[in-house]
Amino acid sequence: MLAGNERIDLAKIKKAKCVDVAYAAGVRLDAPTADQLEFVTTGNPEVVIRRKGGNLFMPADPSAFQKIKGDETQMCAGIAIA
């Protein structure tokens, strides 16, 4: 999924294994339930789907990021997961 994003250096992420480190630390994304979804029309052909009151996907336990050692690894994991 990350390979299609030109702004992300996938080789560097794989080498750092920061996504693996985040998973081991307990970082999980929480998908919204149906009643938390909001569909917004923009006046154009597209429709925006978002979570009411927040991001579409959010960490289930935001404190899990604090378990990741090293600022660079935290940042790498945050960018890759976001």
C-alpha cells in the first residue's frame, strides 16, 4: 500500500522495520463503526468519508506510540501508519 506513495521512501521504512516495531509495541488502528461515519458532499463528483469528530482511522491506544524507543523510529512508524 505504501509503494504507491512517491513521498515515502519504502526501502528506508523496510530497513528500519519501524512498522514491525510499532506492531510489537501494541500500535493498532481503530476503524470507525457505521454510526461514527459521516459522508460529506463537496459540490463536485467526489464524496468525502470521515469519522465524526476525528480522523477516519485512529490509534486504538495512542499511548502505545510512547513504547517505541527512539524519536526517529517513532516518527517513521507514525508516517508509515498515517
